[in-house]
Amino acid sequence: MQSILVCDDDKQIVEAIDIYLTGEGFEVIKAYDGFEAWSFCRPTRST
């Protein structure tokens, strides 16, 4: 399952997008501001 980070300060928009994307088979990670969204981002390394 693929994950998608959705970030918007309007909680109704985030919830609407969540409903749509979950129905399409995605895992939705929700954030309501940029700082919260940034906390979900982590660097990836390839060795």
C-alpha cells in the first residue's frame, strides 16, 4: 500500500481528500500545517 501525505490548514478539505484517497486504496497521512507535515518527512538513504 502506498502512503500519501495530505497537508492543509482546512480540516474539512483534508478529510474529503482522505475519504477519496482511502477509497482508491492509499494510506493517508494527515497534517494540518507545514510544521506538522515536516515532522512526517524523513531523509531516505540508499547505500
